[in-house]
Amino acid sequence: MHVRLRSAAGLVGACLGLFLLVSAASGQLRITRPSSQFELSDTVQIDRADGIILARLERVKACLAEQQWDEAVETLRQVMESSEGKLLEVAPRHFVNLSDACQRQLAALPTDALKLYRRRIDPVAQRWYEEGVMRRDAKLLNNVVHQAFASSFGDKALMALGEIYLEEGNFAEARWCWERILPVETPPGEISTWPGYPDTTLDPAAVRARLVLVSILERSTERARHELSQFETKYKYGNARGRLAGREVRYAAMLADLLDQSRVWPNSPPGTDWPTFAGSPARNTIAPEVIDVAAVQWRARFVRPAPLVGAGSEAVASVVADDPAAPLAYHPVISQGRIFVADENEIFGFRADSGQPAWGNSGPSIYREADDAAQPVPGSSQLFGTPRYTLTIADGRLYARLGTPVTNPSQQAGAAAAGGSILCMDLRAEGKLLWRADAEEGWAFDGAPVVDGGQLFVAMRHADIRPQAYVACFDTTTGRMRWRRFICAAETPARAALAECTYNLLTLAGDTVYVNTNLGAVAALAADSGRINWLSLYPRAHGGNLARMDAHWSRDLTPAVFDHGRLYVAPADSPRVYAFDAATGQILWPGRHSEQATGTPVQDPLDDVVHLLGVRGDYLIASGYKLYWINISGPQAGNIAFVWPQGPDRLGFGRGVLTGNRVFWPTRDKIYVFDQQTARLKKEIELGPLGIRGGNLLVADGHLLVVSGGELIMLGTSGAKKTPSPEIVTK
């Protein structure tokens, strides 16, 4: 994110006290430096449990101390029934759903109190459990887990849920179910944020064997090896027997054989489609390998990016790995040999093999807003942020966020309104519009949606001096909203004196939606209901200078990356990169400083990370001015393992891509190719001789696609036949 000033008139507003000095001769803007300073409040507003609820919970403690079991249980039941959606702090800066927090207290009840509770809850829990097992209904089993965890059927429901998730290939959810059956083993100095089941009657060897199994199946080889060793040595289950994978086995022997076999299991070949930003709803995809790049196959311009007014003056903050004069704003998607890309008012489609229009000879535009509905990028008011554009394809349908890029309007009179629309189009019918959902007054869609089955999830903002972040779910058949959940609200550098432009993408893994709000909070929501499972706050940047924004404010398209039960987040309002346990929300590492051999911290260089490219092996690969390999585990977790280039050079220009076992990383005049595991430079692709510059990278049809400004450029093999460029599209 950066300050984008597109007008040479007026005061920005008393909120910030920004005084603009206009030069009529040059048309440029200046901001006097003392008045461009801003400070952000530490307060992040969330839907916390209020004083009445907290008083009731204190009453529960008093009742337990006085052994008044009946009143304690009844009070907890009333709190759960009357406080849906409220959050309770269970560790510093870490919150869980109040219902889960109450279940935690019920699970910790003394034996007599727990028996009393179970006499009340077991009949309904048993009905949910037995019907859920018979119908293999995850929703009914989740009712037991979330509403009757401490019942006599909580552990059994978790076991059955884990089996369902394992069969679906949802390994992280399966692990989380089985882990909650076992006693919590909290590392020294850490606070447990979830309850283990209090008195399971299930065989612990059977549960731990399944944890090893899921590690093997998800190809977490080192983790599986460690867990198997612990299974045999620490827990003494070397001779334990039971049913696993449908047969009676000695667990340790069967798991050891499976682990050995997994070394030669073939890797699943990557798909040729790229249906959403970063390739998948988990935002963590490896593209197919790229053929040799030595020629331009075709190129097509679809829009002419407008340069920023005043670009190059001190009024426009520098952007990381981008060009203020022609922002690298476009991130296409690819489906069945066709490339789709959009701006605020129009959607274009191209054939990947030739660059010709996706269908027929009617031109590449497959949808365009009517002239009276078109909403240009605001030019009459100041804009904080850079418009970004991407799409999502699922089940033969294309979903786009069109309309004004403003997500929180300026409070000044006559300022551009926020808003936007979500469109659903049938690609099987050459882009036929199926439905359209417009944001209500005061609301804005905050980026393109992510889709799973019949559900569409999208970030939304409600306009205020402190922007309010929400997540909403829509029915993909009708376009009707199913639910909308408030996440948080916090100040931003715009402070409602500048129109604000954000583009916030959600992350979807299994049955959970993750949101990096860039407002001081990261949260996990249940996809079916929108209940917040957990919410964690992180330290925000306290202030800065609008004329010289710190690099991390350029993180305007950094959804969380999900990988093997972990969530990696680079918030715009923090210079750090964080890793969370995706199941509990506990921060695993905070993007710590690199350290010299002496152990003395040096300046943290991760504030310029604006792209999280994905996780490969032991590293989170990220980029900004430079390309980084960040350790994700072990004692060096969160520290930089490799960085390129060394020294002061700032080369990055656009978003790279992980393909095969390589990293393709763009600069203005070259594309550098690195080995993903060793970080060794393998190749340099010179762009000057090809007559192009760098940009955002994708892989299409085995070729490398460069998206530079408003142009698509397909690079292929030496001697390839160059297809004539499609006609330039003008707006």
C-alpha cells in the first residue's frame, strides 16, 4: 500500500492536517513534511465479551470454589446460549469463540461437576453423534465438538470427524481433530489455547498412530519420522495393535513400512490451470515446469494503465517492486487454455496458445460495465493505496470484483463513494452473466472472492473513520448472502481524510476461511457458519510519514499462505512476517531478526516483503526488493536462510512464480531463475533483447506469461513462430 495522490486541489482534511502546496506551472503536489506525519492508535476493535459476560464467568469461578456445581454449569450454559459470536481472550492478544472458551471450562470441571453436566448434555450429544456417524455428517459431529465438547461423546465425535477429513484429503483438519482428543502438552513458557478432552476412553495409541499416518500422507516426512520415534520410545507403543487403514495391524510396523514406501511415491503433477490468485484458495501452489524461454510468442495490450498524477514528486511514496507511473496491478487467471484478466470495469479473455480473443472474432472483451455504471479510478480526490485486479474461476464459472477500487471513502464533501460488485459468469456459455451482487450503501467488496462448492467467500469493508473488516459468504447459485461476520476495526494512515483503496483476498483451506485484515488482526472462521474460531492480534506499526511510507505499507495483495497446518502472514501494518498455528491461532514465530554469528540482532530486512510466493520444503519463499528464503521450522524459524541479491541493490519488479523446482523472479530488465531448495542462481533471462520489461509472472500452456502494465506477453522457445499481436484495446 502506498499514498497515491491524483489531484492538485484542496486540503486533504483536518483529520491529518495535510497542507497541499500546488504548483500551477508543474501540476505537481507537495506535502509539507511536518504535517504528513501520522500516528495510529493501538486499539483494535473486536467483538469482545462485555462486562456482563465477564462478570458471569467470574461468578462461575466463585461457584466452583464453593462447590456449587449446579449453578456453575447452568451459568456457563446461559453464557453460551446468549453470547453467540463474542470473543474471549484466553492468552495475551489471542481470542477464541466464547462458546469454545466455555467448553474449555466445562472440560476442566471437577469430576462431580462434570458428571452433573454430562447428565444434562449427553442425551442430545449422543443423538448428534450417532446420527452423524450413521450419515457421515460432519456438521452433526461438529455440533458435538462445538456445543458439547465435554460430553461423553466429544472424543468419539472428534475421532469420527478426523476419519472423514482424512478420507477427503483434508489432512490439517484431521490432525486437529485427533490432537484435541489427547492431553495437551504445552511447551514451557507457552499458554494452552484449547482443551484436551478430559477423560477419553479411546485408545491413545490408536489416536497417536493416526497422527503419524496423516503426517506420512501429507508428505511431512521429517515430522512423521519424529512422531513415529516418539510413538515407540516416549509413549512405549511399539507393540500396540489395532485397526488402521481398514485392517488389524501392529501400528509401529505398519507406519514404518508406509513411511519407507512414501519415499518413492510420485508427486502429483501440477495442474495446468491457475484458477485464482497464487494458484489455489490456500494461496500456495507450484506451477508446471516452464519450457525454455527465448522468444516472444505473442503479446496483447488490454488496457493502458494511467500514470499517477505527480509521480516522481515527494507526494507519492515509493512502492516496492512496482512502478508508480504504470502499476503492475493485474493478476490474470488461467482455465482450460484461456487467460482472463480484468480492470475495474471490464473483463478480457485470451487464448493462451495465440493471444487471440477467447471466443470467436468479437474481440477480447467478454464483459464491460455499461457507460452509466462504469466507475473509473477516482481522479477527483486523494487515494491511499494502489488498485489491484484479479479473478477466480471455479466449476466452470468466473467470479470478478468490478467497480470503484475505493473501499473506505474520504469524509470530505463530494468524495468518491466506496462499493463495487461481484459478478458470476458462465464460461461454458462464453461468459454469460449469471448473477450480480452489488455492495449496499456504506459497504464495499474488498477484493475478488474465493469459491468452494456452493459457497463464495469475500472480504468486505464497512465505511467509517476506522474501517471495519468483515467476511461474507454468498450462495454461488443465487448470489444471495448467507452470512456476514464482523472481524475488527482499526485506524489506518488514511484516517478517512484520504479515500482508501485496499484489495484483501481470503484464504480457504478445508472447512476454514482465513483472513489477514491488515488492521491488526488475523482470524479463522468456520466456512459453514462464519463463527470465528480464533482471532490473534499482532503488534502494529505505530505511525509514519505519508510522504515517505515504510516499505511494508506496500503489502496490498498479500493473502495468508496455508501450508501443512500453518498460516504465513505479511500484514501491511507491520514490518514483520508471521507464522501461526492454523488450528489454534498461536503465533509460532514473529518474523524475527536475522542474527550475526555473535547472536546480535541486525536490522530486520523483511519489511519490504510484498509477495508471499509459497512454501517449498523448509522455506517460505517471499519477495520484494529482494528474494528471500525464510526458515519455517527449527531453531532458526522465522530467520532468513538466503537472500538475493546481497548488498544494497533493489531489483525486484513484480510478482514471481514457483514452477517445478525453480523460482522465476522478475526485475525490470531480467528474469532470474533459482533453485527452490538451494537458492542457487540457475539462469538469467535477458528481457531487453526481447523488447519487453519485467512484470507479474504466470505459467500458461508450459510458457511463461509476463503481465507488464496492461499488457500480456507470452514467452516461449527459441525459434517459435511469433503470432501477430491482437489489436490494442483502448478504453
